[in-house]
Amino acid sequence: MSETKKGPQKPVETVERVTIRFAGDSGDGMQLTGSQFSETTAVFGNDLATQPDYPAEIRAPAGSLAGVSSFQIQFSSKDIQTPGDQPDVLVAMNPAALKVHLPDLRKNGMVIANSANFTKRNLQLAGWESNPLEDEKLFADYQLVDVDMTRLVSTAVEDLNMPNKLVARSTNMFALGLLYWLYGRGTADTRKFIETKFKKRPEIVEANIRALEAGYNYGDTLEAIPISYVVAKAKMASGMYRNIMGNQALAMGLLTAAEKAGLRMVYSGYPITPASDILHMLATYKNYGVVTFQAEDEISAITAAIGASFTGALAVTGTSGPGLALKGEAIGLAVSTELPLVIINVQRAGPSTGLPTKTEQADLNQALYGRNGEAPVVVLAPATPSDCFYMAFEACRIALEHMLPVILLSDGYLGNGSEPWKLPDLASLPPILNHKVTESNGDYHAFEIKDEKRLARPWAVPGTPGLEHRIGGLEKDAITGNVNYDPDNHQAMTIRRQQKVERVADNMPPTELYGDDTGDLVVLGWGSTYGAIRAAVQRLRENGQKVSHLHLRYLNPLPNDLGEQLLKFRKVMVPELNMGQLVRIIRAEFLIDAIPVNKVLGKPFVPSEIEERIMTILKESSDAN
Amino acid sequence: MPTDVATPALTRKDFTSDQMVRWCPGCGDYSILAQVQKIFPDMNRPKEEFVFISGIGCSSRFPYYMDTYGFHTIHGRGMSVATGVKLANPGLSVWLVTGDGDGMSIGGNHLIHLLRRNLDINILLFNNRIYGLTKGQYSPTSEKGMVTKSTPFGSLDHPFNPPALALGAAGTFIARTLDVDAKHMQKMIAEAYRHQGTSFLEIYQNCLIFNDNAFTDYSDKETKEDRQLLLEDGQPMIFGKGGNKGIRFDGHRPQVVDLENGKWSVDDLAVHDKSDKLLALMLSDLTYQSEFPTPFGVLYQIEKPCYEKQVYQQIDDAISKMGKGDLEKMLRSGHTWTVD
């Protein structure tokens, strides 16, 4: 194995930010390639954001348009918020990938294609009438680097006598090596990764490393790419960093909350995209004492969690939209029995099964209203992949401190997206209180409020002598918790459950406003639209626009000061990846003529879209004046 | 399990809550409640360790009447709530009260999965072969042809046979008793308690409002002995007046034989072996066959590791192998880098 050698020096150009999209067939290993590039880039010291995009089918027909899988990364020497608008570089491992993604490439962008896969059959599958790599007109506005990666890798591993299939599978490492050369990062981290991942198959380690190095050296010597680029390290706050995906951060946030609360966590889930990773990760953290339970269905997953909560554990269940629908009745039970419970919804796109691997924010209404009777719950939403850590912690804290269920609305984009994360100082996170009672003073009443501030009931768990009691989904007496059908009691309990949620607003951090606290327009966002909104607002502010950004991480209850803050702006714009769910609440709650900006393409907003909409609104409003 | 700490002896009253029992007068549920409250002091276990979980239905009001920890949950989900209770604290004695509708219709999925996982939970399935609380629709155990409010021309469904269902779901303790047979029920409840693993006790329970006399054959003096096959492990299968009949197997086919006609003797009869799954299946299959008596008692029992014990074993093993989890280490797993 040779170390990376430097060939004849080529000119190097410094750029501030770059967006690369790796695209290929589902079997081409694009997710792995992308995440390796991200890891190396994070360790190198750039700021970055990533966005994987893959089909719902595990192995869609090879070469088909439906089977294209992609991974986009934007990295920069400056602070960035999103995985980028238009890619600068498109790696297209086959004709279908080129077909799907070429329209997104910026003008003069670079296409790196594996010409070996542009066979007659693959061209046909992708709907190309002739080989696009030979179409000069098509590439008039782009820079094409077509490389027969398969042949080059074959040559590099010739003496290993490997089956063609395995050789073909290593071509992604060739592409990765080439990109490493192009952006001046070394291959060492990925070599280490390969060595660990395929530890038991030395021939695969050898083939992948040779492919990686071949790609790197190819860039170094090839004339087709006359220049390489440098993206300098970003200036980031000092501290220790790692790259983190949203689902990973979320799992870690839950474990941290369990420790801070001094409780055992019981996490119960049913496999569902894109939430399953949380269950997978927690299942590997058994030595943290977490009990993970893969239930027989979504309903069992939440009701087992409710049983665990009744028994005094930190109970958490995770799912995606359709699963939340199935859990609705049980969430009502947790509301009614005033038990602490965290329900995670990693949202996907669409109604019914929808688009399982695509992102959307269309479950806000479901989270707020998707139950029978008056059954209010606390709803939170993380803003970025790393924020999933903090908001998972917050969800647990609020559930336990207020004795009620909390829904945490993540989404596919946050769950699978990644960014560098400055590791938190665990000591600075607050301890989490709970309402356990351990001793009987002879007059325990399960539903008697002792904590007037939060309206939290005492939590006496099975096994505690002298505190035996019964609870259930029937309406309960406001003190004893016994079944009570009295009309006034029902009214009082309904108000109590509502007030319990409202009181959470007194136990939330202040809302942060980015920009001035008055101005022409404020963009009000929630959840994963944070990055695109922040990037757009940042750019416009640099150009002198009086625009601010307010981002909600607490959706129910809304912050106490929200209305007041919004009213200081002439216009309120609410971008959401749905048909307008938060915007209706804002209009109803504050009688503000908030302007909706909506899209449901299964993809996140890009900053330019937000920027354009803001400018249109500002222009319309100045024309009107 | 009984604890070592000496606790003052409990009485039936200790297990009686202050709530008025609201079943219809004469309901079979009263007897079940009475037997449970009567026998629980014998378990010699602190009462705070008992938890009663239920779903929805007449039977599911049961937890309100027991002065233990209790949770009246939602329709069909008692099995899963009980699973969560046991997972969070395996030291508790968890009892699940369900009915034929709650446990085998809306909660059927949870029931079979609870059985196959074999958590140490005791299921009391009150089978009255009718929906009572919703006022008289046929249930998954109602006999075919039954005329009810929702089946004015007769039910078309084939009924579930609860013990067979439990066997199919890999249950490890499967028994049946009758609401009015106090002694037998107490014995079955005690055996269910002692069994480590999921205990499935089907209790034939009369609903005098919507399905009265569904089980009279098994309680009526005239018919009882001919219709009931009381199983005892290791004992020949004798039934009938004065023990005048028995069950023998002709290959795999059961047949009723007359012990008084001189052709057959007790030695020809099948001997019950509760660890024999095939036998249990054949016995449970007699349930809806009018030419055979219906089996009562422990049909099947085997030992198998409990799910929750293995869950905590995995946790202990992970801790001894990897060391107790350290959050700082977790955060720093994988690639990290420092910015000065």
C-alpha cells in the first residue's frame, strides 16, 4: 500500500464554500461515500451541512431512475447553515444519476462521471437516447470529467484476482479519492475507516484502499482537472467537535436526560423509516442501562412506554407520521393519566405511507390535535441535527417536571442530516426533577396537585408501600383519581390539563431573535427550516435589509412573549414544508396577517428560495406604500 | 416472588379497595374478584408489589376493586401496558385482566406477542363469549350462528379457541377454569402465580344479561360431570357421573369410552401430561365439540426463560463487557477534533 504521493504541482485556488453531490445507484455506496467525505471534511475543520436522499426501496432496479441515491454536502471556511443550493460538483456514477441530478448543477459546475456505467442498457433505463457524455451541447455550460473508474480500479487491483462485482463496488472509493484530491484533503481517515469496517475481509480492505488511492493519484496526474481547490478551515468557537447526525444526537440527548433525571430509560419503538435509527442506536447503548423494546406494532410501542412510565421509568417511544397516527389514542391515555412520556416523530412526507425517505413538516396539526376529546400535549421541534440533542433533553425534562406527554417533532432531513457539533458541557445541563413520592403519610391521593406552579401530580410508582392506587382513561376525580362522571369535575379536569400545558411556557428559555427586534419583516420558522431561513436572513442583512429571524423550538405552548415580538415587525413571513400549519395558528392566536410560504416537494427549502420570497414581500409592501 | 422481609399477614380485606363494585348483580366477575382477593394473602407477598392492568370491557374494571397498584388502560392494550410495567420493574407481580373481546379481538396482536415473549405476567382472560359493556354484540369466542344485536341472522364467524390460540402463540402456561367453581379457580390462580413466564388462565364467566347460561352445562349438577373434563397432571382422563367415562386415544384421535360396559378400564385411558404440547392441542380442540367434555385445569405448562430476565441479563452483560456507560465517552465516540 502506497502513501498518497504528490505528483507534479497543479495550481490551487482558494474558495469559500463548495457544494458536492454524490449520486449513483442505490447499490453504489453513495451514502457511505458522502458520509466519509463529511467526516474527513469535518475533521479537516470546515463547517458543513449534509443531506442524504435515498429511495424508499432497499434495492430499486439497478440503473433505474427510481434507484438513484444521493448525498449532498456543503462545506465552507465560513459558518454555513444548509447543505447548499445548487451543487458545484456532481459525481454521477451512472446515467440515471446524471439524468436526475444534472438539472440542479450550477452553471459551469463540474460533472465527474463513471463512463464505464454508461452502457447501452443503463442509458436506456435512464431514458437517454444517446450517450450524454458524448453530447457537447449538453455540457456546453458544464465541465465534464468522464473517467472509466471501473477500468482504472480493475487495473489497480488486477493482482488480487477479485470478482468483477467486488471491483465494481470499489469504484465509489475511487470517486471519493478523486474528490479528496480536488479539495486538498488526505485519504488517511477513510483508510482507517475502511480498515476497521472490513476488518474481517482483508481483500476488501486492500481493494478499497487501492481504489481510493487510485482516485487520488488520478486527480493528481490527470490533465482534465487542471486545478484543485482549497477551502480553508472555518473559524469556529474553540472546543472539541464531532460530526453528528440528528437521530444520533437525539438518542444521545435521551440518554443524557435519563442520567440527569436519575431514572432508567425504557425506549420502545416499532421499525419505521426514518425513525428506526434511534432504536438501533439506543439498542447498542445497553451498558448505559437503557431498556430497548421492539414492540409488535406502534400501539404496543407507546402503550408499553406508558406502562413503563406508570412504573417510574423515563419512558420514550419513537416513530414517524403514520406511527403517530396509530399512537393517537394512547397519547390521550397519557394526557388523561398525567404521566410523563416522550413521543418522538421523525416526520416524513405525505399522508398515509407517503414518501417515507423524504422530509416534510406536515405533522404539526397531527401533533397538536390528533386525538379525541380535549387532549393538549406539549410539542417541541429541534432546529438542526445537533439541536436534536438539546431538544430531546428538553422533551424529557418537561415531561418529567410537568408530568405530561411531550411530542418531539424531528424530521427526515434533521434525522439523517449531519453537521459539526461542538460537544456540550454536560455539567452545565440542568438536573431534571421528577415528582416521585416514596413515602406514605397516610393520605396519598394520586391526582392531588402538590406542585401548584406546574400543576404536576405526585408520581407514586408500583412497589412503593402504602401508596397503592388505581388510574385509568376514564375521567378522574381531581384529587383521588377515582372514576368520576361529575360534570363540574370533568370541566375542572379539562381546564387543568390545558393549564398544565400552558404552564410549561413559564419553564422555557427566552425566545431568541436573530437580528434587530423591530424591522420590515421577521421570518418565523420552526423545526428543520432553521438553516435555510438563517442563511437567507443573514445574506439579506449583510445587504442592509431590515429583516430578522425568529425560530420556534417550542410550538405548544407558544412562548409567552411571541405575539409581542412579532408585532414589532411590519410583516411576518412563515415558511413551512407543509400547506400552512403554523401560520394558521399565528393568525388565530395573534390576529397577525402572517404570510405563508409553503412547499411540499419532499425536500428542504434552500436559502435562495426564502431570500427571493422575502424580497418579493418587501417589494410588494414598499410598492403599496 | 415472596420476599425475605417478614410482612404482617395480609387478609382479604387488604386487597379490597374502597370503590363500589359496579358489575351487574349476579355477574360471574364477582366470583373471580372474590377468589383473587381470597387467595392473594396466601402469596405472602407485600401488596405494593402487585399490579393489576386491564384494557376495556366489563372485566377490565377489575383493577379498580383491588387495593393494589392498578391501571385501567385502553381497549386491547392492557397486554402491552403490562409488558412495559414488567420491563420497567421485573420485581413486580403483574396481573393482566382482559376479556374475550379485549384480549382476542382488538388486543389479539398484543396477546400473541406477550405469550411468545413469555414475560412473567399472569393473564386472567374472562371469557363470556359476548361483548357486555357495549351491550351484546357477538365476540371472537361466540359460537357460530349466535344471534346477537349485531348478528340478527346469526354470527358467521368461527370462534377462537383460547387455549389453542395460546398454544399457537407459544404460551408456556395454559389453563382453564370456571367462574362458579371457587376452589378450582383458586387453585388455578395460585398455579398461574407460581408459573414463571406468561400464564394464560381462561375463565369461563357467565354474563347473565347478554349471554346467560353459556356455561351452565359445566356448573349444573345434572350435566356438570358429563361435560367437564378436569385435568390433573399424571392422572388418567376420567369424567362423567361417578367417573363412568374416560378419554382414550385411538392414534391421534380422542374418543369417549364407557368404563362401565366392561370393554374399557382406567388403564386404557389417556394420562394427562401437561408438558406434552401435542396432547394439549388435542385437548384444547375438544372445546367446541359437543360429543366431548370440555377440558379444565392446566392443559399445558413448560419452563422457558422469561423475556424480562433476559433483557436485564443483556444489560448486565453489556456493562461487564464494556463498562458502565459514560456519557462523556459516548459524546466523544468516533472522530473528534479540537478547535483552539
